[in-house]
Amino acid sequence: MNGTGRGAGSEGLHGGAGAWAPDLKRWGKPHYLAIVEALADDIRNGRLLPGTRLPTQRALAEVLDLNFTTVSRGYVEAHKRGLIEGRVGQGTFVVDPARTMRPAEAARPGPVDFTMNLPPEPDSPTLKARMQASFAELSGDLVNLLRYQGFGGTEEDRDAATRWLAGRGVQAPRERLLICPGAHSALFAILGQVARPGDVICAERITYPGIRAMAAHLGLRLVDLPMDRHGVDPDAFAAACTKVAPKALYLNPLLQNPTTATIPRGRREAIIAVARRYAVTIIEDDAYARICPTPPPSFATLAPEITYYVAGLSKCLGAGLRLAFLVAPSARAALPLGGALRAATVMASPIATALATRWITDGTAEAIVQFVRAESAARQRIAATLLPAGTFKADPHGFHVWITLPEGWTRSAFASQGRAAGLGVVGSDPFCVGGTPPEAVRLCLGGPITRAQISQGLEVLAHALDGSPALASTYI
């Protein structure tokens, strides 16, 4: 790979894409940085005018005889410096140097982070203004909100929680409802109530990594259950019940993190039948409760007497809103849970609770959910277009993707390849409860990244999936 291109300049490029082929040797820098320097120089000297469409990364790699990842890394750095921009479905274009960037754009980093599982952030000025107005209205009662509050929120807070849960079809009698400072605290308290050190908790073989950390801190033994495309195998669950006598079964049954699977109603009923037969408690982590418009009935609806139900707001409204609604299977079970939560957390943040209550009551929360649904669907369509068919699992209403790597790739090598191009992905290791972790990675399509950044990043990953790992090696 010589990276010489076809000439020192780029004259005559203003008419369209595909002609830009800089001489990289003159810059005396690594090829990806030389691409950035050449772009900046040609823009500065008028050889690339604002709005010029640049060659695709694949085309430029062929012209310059470079590795695709090297060119991708160059484009990422150029985007970071504000020299170019990606437009979904159109390509990569030169940015006008005189254009004033909006503050949100200026603060947005160039590298694309697919690691943090966050909902897409609202970008509608109308919706953002509505959210801001609700927050500003709380300032009128700010002094009161900075005081200690009674555990569990006000009557208005409980009314809002009941209304939110009813939208999922979950009935929440006051004596069984607790308002918690996030799903983590709720799950931790539940585990501490249903099991003691040394007891067994069953979970999906590939599951939310937070439950692994909680079980370890509490000295609980986490036993994995095999899964298929419909979730946990009920027969394997029954076999585990006879062999290890679990105290509870933890499930993330809707748009599961990370596999994106949703357990259908029939499978849920089969799991419930096993749980009832062996007197096993079900812990339902319904993190994506409101994202899917037509979900199957929750375990709490089908088997309320054996189910602890947790609905966090982080995945539906925003990760910084650390609030969750917990419904215990009985008033008797709710009492010690409340005591444990008070001892560990004192109370949920009054400010966060008041904001959630206001958003639920005035319809802002539902507007955010509608945005998250629509934007997630749009981002999933981009992924379906760019990623090779058969390599990934996704739900059209979710905002993460589970990629099963082609033969030859390892999860560590693929993650390393992503990092080299400024892309963050998460390998399967933290999600695996038992057995050998599969060669797979999770991508999150939400958070602050834009559709253009998603397209740019997925194009790089798609190229890697289509090629041999040996072609991506950068070691010498």
C-alpha cells in the first residue's frame, strides 16, 4: 500500500464525486492524518468547494491503494474537525468553512460510540422546548424539592406511576407499588429479599450484565439457562429447578439487552407454569416497557402473585432520569422491600420524581416515547440497509443490534478493528452468564449520535463483516 494517489492536487473536482485523489506522501504523516491534511489544504485553496461530494470510503481506498479502515479513520477525523459531513443516503460532503456550527454540533465528538445503550435523544426543537419548559416549571417549587421527602413519593407521584404502568397493562395497587431511584436499586433490593448468600438465581445465558454484578455482590450463584430465538427454554428451566432449586428467575423479556429477543406470550405462559410448579419467583426487568407499541402481556399481568415487576424510565425517556416503578407480588412482600430501599437509598430524588410525574401527567413522557419509537425505527432501517443480511438480530422498535460475527472473526479482533476506526462496540463477554461467550458484539444506535454518524460507522463495520479479518490486521 503506497498511498500515492494520482496526483498532488485536486483541480477540477467541483463538478461531482469520485475525482478526489490526493498525494499523501507530501504530508509526511500517517495515511489517515495525511487524508485530513489533504482535505484541509484543498478546501483552504479552493480546490474543494463547499458542497462537493467526496468519493465513498471504499472508492478512495481503492484509488489510494489503502486499507478501508485507514480511509474510514481519516474521514472520522475530518468529520471531527468539521471539514466534512455525512448525509444519510447521499454521501459525504465538504462543509463550508464559514458556516457557524450549532453548539450541539460543535460539542458532538467525531468518533461514533456504539457502546452505551441509550435511547435516541430528542432533536425536535418543539419537543425539546416542551421538555425544558416542564423542567423550568419545577423551579417554582425548588426549595421544597431540595428537602427530604417521604419514601415512595407523593400521592400525585403514585398516581402518575400507576398511570404509566397501566399503559403497559400492569395493575399497580398502592400497597404493592414502590418508587425507586432507578432500576438497579430496585433489582438489588429484590435480590436481597428473595435470596441469601449461596442461593441460586437463574437467568438467560446471555443477559443484562448488571444482574451479574448484583449477584456477585450479594454472594448469589447465577445459573444460566439456554435460549433460542424466543428466549429461555422452559424445559431447561424445569431441569434447573429439579437440579439446583433456584430461588428466582431473572428475565429481561422485552427487546432483551443484548440479543434484542422478545419472549412471546406462549413461551411466557410455559415459563410461568414451570415457576408455579417449583415455587420459583420471577423477576421481570421490563426496561423497554413502553418502547414496543404492541408488546405481549407482561409476566406481572399473567402471573402477578409470583412476579416482581420493575419498569425503569432510563431506556424509555433518558438514561439520566434515574427512576423506576416497582410492583411487588403482594403487600406483604412490598413492606421489607421498602425498608431495604430506605436503608440503602433514603428516597428517590424528589427532583427526578417530580419531573417524571409532570411529564407523565402532561403528556410529555408519551411524546418522548413516540419520538424514541420513530427514531429507533429509522435507525434500524439504516442498519438493515447497511449491515450484511443474516449477520445481525434486531427489533424494529429497539435501539440496539446484536451481531453474530462471521467465521474467522473473534469478538476482541472485531472490537479492536472498530476502535482503530473510531468506533466503539461491546463484545459478548460481559453479557455471558455461563459457557463460552459467543463471537458476537452489541451495537447501540441511540444516544447523542446522529443518523449520518450511524451510517458512517455502520458502513465501516459492514465492510469488515464482508471481508476477512486478515485484511484488517494493522500489526507489523
